[in-house]
Amino acid sequence: MDMSTEYLGLKLKNPLVPSASPLSKNLDTAKKLEDAGASALVMYSLFEEEVREEDDLMDNYLYSQDIGHNEAHGYLPVSDNYQTKTDEYLAQIFSLKHALDIPVIASLNGVTVGGWVDHALEIQQAGADALELNVYYIAAEPDKSGREVESLYVDLLVEMRKHINIPLVMKLSPYFSSVAYMVRELQKHGVDGVSLFNRFYQPGIDLETLNIIPELSLSSSQESLLAMRWVGLLYGNVDISLAATGGIHTAEDALRMLMSGANVCHLCSALLKNGPGYLAKILAEMESWMEEHEYESVSQLIGSASKLNAVEPAAFERCNYLQVLRSYQV
Amino acid sequence: MGQDKSLIIDGNEAVARIAHKTNEVIAIYPITPSSPMGELSDDWSSAGQKNIWGNIPEVIEMQSEGGAAGAVHGSLQAGALTTTFTSSQGLLLMIPNMYKIAGELTPAVIHVAARSLAAQALSIFGDHSDVMAIRQTGYGMLASGSVQEAMDMALISQAATLKTWIPIVHFFDGFRTSHELARVIDIDDSVIRAMIDEEDVVQFRARAMSPDRPVIRGTSQNPDVYFQARESVNPFYEAMPDIVQQTMDKFAELTGRQYRLFDYVGAEDAEQVILLMGSGAEAADETVESLLEAGEKVGIIKIRLYRPFTAQRLLKLIPRSCQAIAVLDRTKEPGADGEPLYKDVMTAMAEAIIRGDSDYKVLPRMAGGRYGLSSKEFTPGMIKAIFDELKSESPKSPFTIGIIDDVSHTHLEWDASFETSAVKKTTQCVFYGLGSDGTVSANKNTIKIIGEETDLQAQGYFVYDSKKAGAVTISHLRFGAEQIRSSYLIGTGQAQFVACHQDMLLDRFDMLEMAAPGAVFLLNSSAEQEAVWDSLPPNLQQQVIEKKLKFYAIDAYQVASDSGMGRRINTIMQTCFFAVSGILPGDEAIEKIKSAVEKSYGRKGRRIVDMNFRAIDNTLTAMYEVKVPERTTGKIEKQQLIPDSAPEFVREVTARLIEGKGDLLPVSMLPNDGTWPTGTAIWEKRNIGPEIPVWDEELCIHCGKCPFVCPHAAIRSKVFPVDVLEDPPVSFKYVPVKGKEFPEGMQISYQVAPEDCTGCGICVEICPVRDKSRSSHKALNMRKQVPLKEQESVNWDYFLTLPEYKRSDIRWRTMKGAMISQPLFEFSGACVGCGETPYIKLATQLFGDRMIVANATGCSSIYGGNLPTTPYSKDPQGRGPTWSNSLFEDNAEFGLGFRLAINAQKDHANNLIDTLSDDLDEDLVTGFKQADQSDEAGIYDQRQRVERLREQLQSMTGHEARALEGVADYLVKKSVWIIGGDGWAYDIGFGGVDHVMASGRDVNILVLDTEVYSNTGGQMSKATPKGAVAKFAAGGKTMKKKDLSMIAMAYENVYVAQVAFGAKDMQTLKAFMEAESYPGPSVIIAYSPCIAHGVDLAYNLQQQELALKSGHWNLFRYDPRRTEQGKNPLQLDSAKPSIPYVDFAKTEMRFSMLQRSQPDRSRELFGQAEKDAHERYEHYKKLSEITYENEDAAITSKEN
């Protein structure tokens, strides 16, 4: 079975690519993912906040230690070997590239354009095959219009494109007035692909302390329907790679996503829950289903049930809503 | 010689460079101002830098200087080239070994940053009292007067000691040279190698102790031979001066810098000559040059080799024309008829005349003078005054110069406005900043840039005030084409550039006094451009106009914020300096600053580098010139720093110190025995808190936690009856107190001292109450200080007038109750969020009115006793803690002495009562016999009895009655506290602590455990935990933390408690009360978060909790009294570790630094630390579960 697919100009042996997760922090688990059949790997993200926080810490406790006491102009010896989070990240790219045969896609997660170009250049220099920009922006300000929020994304991309020549993919949230318009705009400004969709983690409240606390939960297959709809709507309307992410847990989920038009399917929660080897299971089941249903290749499958090619294209839009409501038995 | 590389370094670094290159073992103990030498050596060894033999010197930190001297002695005896660095008290502790090292003819150098000795007070500043105290040990003594000389003499002394076999103390002035940044010419390794004769090294090793050719040393000698053996060293001392001169000559051949044992500078026909050594000689050199230009016939002799003292060589340098000689000593020997150098010179002169080989037939006019004690300024004006005095018929002797002595009238008057011609050839710049604002580091950077990029000579000297945090810094920078010998501060009217980096300092200092006519004044001001002129107090405006200053301003904090720099203004102000000072052309300067930024932050801080570049660019557009009007617009009134209501001493003396005018105080106004009043910090309103807590009286539950955790006693609670309120200020808040412990009608108020609060926010953090409608709103909320200052000051003053709750009615076992008591430790200069001070404050609340404190040297002695003010204060009856810092190593013994004295006097009082019992009221005598002072009520009753006793004694005659009056107060129980940090308790003072624990006497030892030497800048102690990074443990401490509690518990008669106020406040309160009630030695080991942990102390409380949860710290109390009740004395008060150790460690830079620099090693050490934490807990748990049988039961069962 020809499981190969093309993504961001990279030729991949199959459409299953683990997305950004702690699994790539460890060379052993990364290797296990490759052994299980992963065709590429998206690294854990380098977070803008982490880098900033570390810069501030280093400034406060290493570079500017003088608090104005005559007997002590510093309190901690400064080491030359201090490895910043950035140093660590770049070293990990290097290690992964050496240990694995499959392409390694680095991931940057942040908010401002600022020093990001420098990090991207360093990442490119370290040998990453592509770069995923995870622009995790919560549009919380009432005086920032949708247009302004969108231009944040575009400005970042334009700046990046000026300096970076490895493929760029942007991981987007679904919260745009017009997802299709957004993706087209990004395509216009040179993005090589988009990854749909980012899961924004919602904070909870601790009833005892009244503190806002982090609440992390893994995805479920249910969530994949969101990406599936939009991938389906976009396929054929854009020329860039489409990656589906969020809630792909089974071979069925993956196949449906490919049919909607995705070039690759990202796996994260499924692997965290079931281990790296689970990827092999999904891959095997996909191949077996395709053989049963007499498909020849993944490329044949891709987009076959997108809006462009669907039996009922309108189902991707509003009509689907009424149908869904009617189908629900109380 | 080749290419001479120049460096910008200070004296300590200059010396350490040579010492590290020429030694194999370095054993030290840190002490200001010599600590950096040891730290640098440790840094270099950690980085793998080698000495000239290709080996990395071994650097070890000992437990005290005594220990360091022992280790040095041992290392030398076993054949390794060994050195050490010290000052002051540390040098004194080395004396016993110095006699031995010299007596055994051992080549070695001790480098000393010479510092005052503690007499009526301690001082970290420079003079020669320490080195003069070792002159009889047999060590050679070589003095340096400048940074270049310090580096050169370090090498000369090392080479000379190997040839002469006589050990040498190489000394240079503490702070003035040790901390002065100057441009020096480096000494190449090839020169160092050429100077050290390998044959000498071979000989040295050949004489070492070795089983291969065994000898014994350190024998015990008897009257038959000791004397002769002592005299056998004479030939070595005879030969030494020549050898030292030869060494100096060899150095000159290699470097071009020629030194002599004594150097004469001045007229060939000089009539007045001054002899001196150290940095003062440089200022004198400069002064002589100037006076010669004016036609004066003067000269000086710089003394370099002080021991052995080759009188003849010295005398030959005095010109025949000389009629009067002054010999200056930078020390004082009370009771002597002259200071050491003066007496040495006098003896030499007299002997020469007696021998007949002097040019003088009779002694010339000679005077001995004292100058510069404890870094007192020694200026050209003073030097000229000495020369002038020497012109008189009988010059004053002894004299002092630099002070006003209106008691013994020893001082000479001097002209403070006298300037040398050198002053005109240098550009002088003064910068006023505040502690952590980066002013000092910006200036150091500036000097480096100018020194390394131009041919200019550069000098930097930095003055700090006495606060530990938020101290005012004044930087003195000089630049010029010629060598700068000005070893004194820039004087009034001399600065071409004055900068004020903090506008709040404008009304604290007459800073424009410093400005020369036509100078530049740069101000960092947050005022609007149009309002900047009006923001200057009238005296400053006057100076701007009169001196025609060019006035520039910038809102540096705005620029910083706009550039993403937060509150870092150092690069911004540095850019301004270069832009307006003209020292380097504008663009070139900017380029240099940018490359210096790159160099400092390297590729690791790319974002920081970019931000700095942005800030630099923004600065040039943001700085503006201020239009100076014709007249002053005097809107601001100079604030009176100390109100008229303050006591006389505070107004007359303390105020002068706070104003920075302490130099003007004459001798008569200073306490002669070192006694200073308490209750002075309350008069100093620092206004350093940008925000202060505001009390929401409706939400508050009166738990009392906020006054408990406040490091500065800036928030207090009081309970009072409603009818004492007379005309309270409108905004003063008070509500009926909750709970049944207080009678009806009682009110409570929580009040902040707005001008003393530092804004740390810890009180808000601990507050447990949240508004149910707005969860971010608590019973305390931080708000901007400025708008609230006036109103809350009025409220605070009113709060202070309300009566204190009667101590005997307070429910001490409750937090709410205990916290209404008055803290007698208020507004210290400790760091914002300090982890030590809440414990001290608590002790003063519980026992302050009968408390005597022995305090070890360390942070607690600095924030406790560094003038001008002390936070210890008095209650309305005038009682309060009495406090003294003796030394470092003797603190436990010092406190034990207190207890012995108190008991002796109490016994004396009781005996006198017995003797006088017939003349005293019977029930009074019975009352004393049966007195129970175990609680405040009992103590109160005893005080009443003493009052009655005094009344009766007044009408009695006889010496017993008088004697009893003198000791009656000792009948009231006294609380002895021995307080110090882990540096004292675990290391240098441990011997004393151990002995005091063993003594069984009733004292309370409080160990403020920051797990590192905090005060001197983070050197490791035995309390430093495994895996923590500290100085002398740069790769993370390998050894476990010493378990002081276990050692104490082993005695079985010591009350031991481990506490952490931010984790369990009630347990801390209990422990303090139990410790005091225990009639024997009590030890409280208190966990104290510190900035040296590399954490923002706003998180003080969270860090304590994390320490506890991870098992890093445990809470328990060991009370020996429990065994009498058949109970196990040990009670564990904390639970077993519930979070991984690394979850605690990663939050503190002292640990996380290791994760980032040596991840494998950190994993290993943290893994072990985690295991240790569990094991330690289990161990304590097992101990606490041992069943203790009742003694009587045991005996009974045996009998059966």
C-alpha cells in the first residue's frame, strides 16, 4: 500500500506525524515513535514566555546581582556553562536529527514578533527540516478588532518569511471570523502549510483557594470533527499543505481526516495515553482498511470527501446543523 | 617587555591574579574587604586556570581564619606553595600560626586588604590597625599604595619570600585600593616565571616534612635553648632588605617599573618631609608635585618595606636640608607615647645620632600624626596642613588630621578647598544612585570602556551607605592622560559632571556642591519636561544658576519601560553620560557601549542585548536639555529629615550621619565607649516602598498573621478600649475586636507605617481572607504609597499614642493575642522580604522588655547595628532589648557571659535582701522568696515588688542598701538571646555554641539559617545544602548539610526546635515560648529565605512551604522536660515529604543554576537530596516514636 504523502514540500512515508508533546524531549521515546512508524516528528514547543522569564531571572540573579550592599556585590557565582532553554532546545534539534532518519519539525509557541526571528534563524541553523509557528493568542482585549488580531498573524509570518527559508507551517486556533479567509491570507504571504486546530487549554477555579488553576485534559475523538469540517472546506480552495490536529485517536479518525483533505494527521493525546507504540497500531489498521476497501494509495484518498468532492457538499455548512439536531434522540 | 597589555581591575583582582599564578594551595575564610581575592581564585580554579607550573591551584574555604591559618601552615610544612587572603579580625585570628610560620622560616605570603580592628565598634573600612597588630610575629611587611603597586608587590613579595625564607604580609588599603578600579599594566606569565627562581622552589620543597626524610618540628623547648634558638634567625632578617631590593631591581629590569624599599619624592632641598605608607602616599605624592610647582620645599618618603625595618637606608633618603619630619600612622595605639611607624623612625633617628653617623647633630623637629582611620578621607588639603605645621617652631605632636578633636585638641586645621594641579588635568564625574538600580555596574562598565578603548587613565571608587538594600551609592570616576594618584574622593566644586540617577535623592544631598563651574548636571526625572526645573529644591536651583551648569534630563524609567527593559536604567544612563560628557565622541561611544553590552550578555541573552540596543537608541532621542531660568523658582522645600520631637542625640548626632555630614561631628559629640542609643531607626523615614498595604477593616478576621510575617514591623495591630480614642484622625480605622478573648468594648486596629514599609507584599500574601464578591480583594491590598503617605503618616502617629495592651493580660499562646504586643525591632535596613527579621521581631515582642542580645557578626549585626540607626527600640516604659555585637567567633561565649553576670547579680540581690530582711516589709521579702516569674503576670508582679523595694531602700542608709539599689533590677527575670546566622553557628562560632550547649545554662540561641554566608556575598557554609550553588561550591555543594539539630539533641539537655515562620506560624510561636521557658540552653534553628537563594523574596512564604513539603526542611521541637513525664522529648511538627525535591529546587536559582549548567551532576545531586530528605524524615520519625519509660517505673520494675 502506498501510504506516502507530501507535507510542506517534504516527502513522508505515511500521513501520521506526532505533534508537539513531551514525547520528543526524550531521545528514547522519539526513537520509539520512529520505530512505530512515525513519518516525521513535531518537537515540543519552545515557549516565548519561558525564554523571557529565563532572561529576566538571569538578569536579576546572575548579571545584576548588586543590590547596594558594600560587603557583597554579588551572591551567586556565575557559570560560563549556563544552558538556557534556547540552548537546550537547539541541542535537542541537533540530537534528534542525528538519532532519527525522519524529518524533524521544530515548534515555536508565542505571541510577539520581537526576537522570534532570531530564534527561528537559530532553529534553522540547527538543522530543523521545518518550523511550526504556534501563535497561541487569546484575543482578550475588547478594543482590538478581529482585523487587528488577524494582522498579528500576518505580520509575524511576513517577518519570518523574510528571514527563514525552511518550510513554515502555522498552527491556528479556530477562533477566526473567517477561517478560510485567514488561511488564504497566510497562503498569500508565503506560509507553506497550516495546522488545524490548536486546543486552547481553559483554566479552572479552585473553589477553596479561589485561585485560577491550570486544568489539562487530553482530547477525545469527538474534537476531531472541528478540524475535519474546516479541512474539508479548505481543500481545493488553497494550495498549501493542510495538517489536521486535535482528537485523532483511531484509524477511523485518521482516515476521515484524510478524506476531508488533510495531508497529514497529527497525534498527541492518543500517544500520551497509550504510548508511542500505539502509532503502529493506527497505521496498521489504516493500511488494512484501505486494502479491504481496495484503495491504492493515500494520495488517492486525500480530499475524496472534501466539500469539493463530497456527495453532499452543503453538509459541511449549516445544513449539517439541522440534521445533527434532528438526529439526537432525547 | 613586548606589548604591554592594560587591564581595568581593582586591587583585589590585581593581587589575586598574581597569587593564583604563583601558588598551589589557597586556604581562605571570607572577610570584607578581602573576600573577592578568595572568590576570584575559586572562580579561576573552577574554570581550570593554571598556575605557572601548569597546575590548577586548590582553593578551600575553612571554618574561620584561625582554621585557614592552620591549613596554610600545614600545607606549607608539607611542601606546597600556599597563600591566603584576609583582613582585620581575620588577621588577628591568624596570629598564633604566624608566629609559628615565621619561627620555622617558611616562605609564604599573606595578602591583606588592611582594615580597621573592632574596638569601640566594628568597621569594614581601611586603615593599618590590623597589620600593625602583627608586626611582632616575625613576618616581613611590604606595603602597596595603588592598584598597580599591589599587583607588582604581590609578585615581588612572592619571589622575595622564597629567597629570604621569611614569610611576608603584603598589605594594601582596604576599600581605597582593594576596591578601587584603575587601569594597570598586566604582568605577563613570562615575567612571573622569570621572577620566581625555580632553585628557590626546589629548596623550599626540600625542607618540607616528609616520611622519606623525616624530621620533627614544633618541639617543646626549655629554658636552656629557647632563647638561643629564637636568636638564631637574626642573619635571615639582616639579609632580607637587600634581597628584597634585588628582587625589586629584577622586577624593574623585566617591567620598567622600579621600586625601592623606600622611595623619596620631592625637592632635593626639602625642608619639610612626611613619611608614610599605603594609599595615603599616593595622595601625598600628588600634593608634593603641586606644592613644588608653587615653590615649596617639601618631600615625602613612601615606605614600602616596613619589616624588617632598615632604618639606615631610610634615613639616608632624608635631604640634608630637612628641618622637620612628620611620620604618619594609619592606626592608633591608646596608651602608647606614639604610634608604631613614628616610634620606629624616632628610634632610628636617635640611634643614628648616638652612633654619630647622622647628618644631624641633634634630632630635628619631629611629629607623629594619625590619619585616615577607617577610610577617613586623606586629602591634599590635609597633607598641605601637615607641611605647614612642620614649618612652625614646635609642630604639634601627636596630632590628628582629618577630624575635629575638641576633647584632646590633637587635630590640625586644614583647607578643604585646596586642590592639586592634578585635579585640573583630570575629568571628574560623580554619580548618585540607589542600590540596585545598576548605577555602579554602569559606571564600572564605563571605566572599562574608556580604559580599554582609549589611552586615558581611569579610576573608579564607589561609596555605599549602610543599608543592606536600597542603599544610596555615590560613584567617583576620574579620567585623565596622566597617572591618577588621587587616593581620595572627588571634592566639592571639582566635578565636571554630576549625575543623579534617582530623583528622590535631590532633596537628600547637596549634590551640586560637587559641581565645578560650567559642569554638566544630568538628572533622571519622572517629572514632565516643563516641570523638571521646579522639581529641583531651591538650593540645587541656586547652584545650577550660579555655576552656569548645563542641565540635561531624561525619564530613564520611561525609556526603560518602552524598550522592554523593565526597570533597568543602567545602559540608558550610561548612554547619556557618554552623550554629554564628551569623553569619547558621540557615535564612537554609542558603538562602544553596544559592543560592551554584547560582551556582557553574550549570545545567551539575545533578547536582552536587543532590548539594550533599543534602549540605547531611544535614549538619544529621549534626553533633553533643560532651560535654566534666571532665578530660582523655589517650589520644593528641603525636608527636615529628623523632626524636632526626636531626642537630642538623634537630632544632634544621628541626623548628621543620616544627612551624610558625619565627618563634621567633633570628637566630643561621639560616645566615647561605643555606646549608642536604641530607638533610632524609627526616626529615619526612608520612603522606599512604592506600594503599601491598605487594611479592609470590614473583611479582616483579626487573625494576626500579617504583623507576624512583616520583616520590618511596618504593619502592627493594637487592641484598646474605645474610650481612649480622643479625636482620632478622620481616616483612622478601628473596629470592635472579634473573639471572646477580649472584654466587651475593645477595639482593634491594624495600621501600616507608610514611610517605613518596603512594599514587599508578604503581609498580603499571608492574609487568608478573600472578599466573596471579588476574589482578588483581601483584607489587605497593596496600593500606591505616594497618595496615601500623608494620611497614613498621621494615622500611624496617632496609632502610636494609643496605649499598649497590658502584657499580663495578653493571651500569648494565640497568634491574635501575641501579635498585639509591641515589636521592639522596627524598620531595619534588611533586604525587602528578608527571612531572618520576623524571628527577631517576634522575640522582641515576646521578651523584648527584658531581653539582652549577643549578636554575631553577619547580616543580623549589620541591619541590627550598622550606624546611623538601629531598629532595636524601647517600650513606653523605656525598656527594650539591649544589644551588642562582640565578634564573630565568640558570640555564644559572649552571650553565656551575659547569663553568668545576670545570675551573679541576681544572687547578690537576693543575698542583700536576706541581709536587709529585718529592715524590709515582711510580705515583700516573702514575695521575693516565692516569686513565680513563669508568665507575664508573674513578671509584672515582680516588677511591682522591685518598685516597692526601691521605695523602701530610698529611706535606708548603709552601703548594702545602695548596693541593692544597684542590682535590684536583676530580680526581674532576664531573657538572654544569642543570635546569629549559620556562618557563625555552624562554622566559625561552632566551638562556642557547642560549649554553651554543654554548659547547661539558661540561654536562648537563635540560628538564622540562610544556608549560606549572606552578608559577605554568598560563600558556602556547612549549612549549605547538597546541590546548592554558592561561592566555593560553584559546581554545587557535594556534601550534605550539617545537621546541627541532631548534634544539639545529642546532649539531651538542650531544647532544640526547627522552625519556619512562613510555613507554620503557630509552631514558631510555640517554639519561641518553650525555648524561653526551658531553664537551660535552647537552640532554635530558623529557616530564613534570602536573596542569596536566587529567588524573589516576595515569594518568601511560598519558598518556606515548598522547603517543608519537599522535605528540605523539617519542623520539630525537642523538649527535654517531656522525658520527666515519660514522653518522648521529640515532637515532629511537619509531615513527610509530599512533593519531589526537584519541585522545590527548581524554584530557586541557587539550585536551578546547576540544572542549567551541569544537568547530569544536578540530576545526581538532586536525586541524592531527595533520598536524603526521605531518609532524614524517617530517621526523625523513628526517634520521635521511641517510647520513654518513666524513670520511677523503670526503677520499680527493676526492684521487682
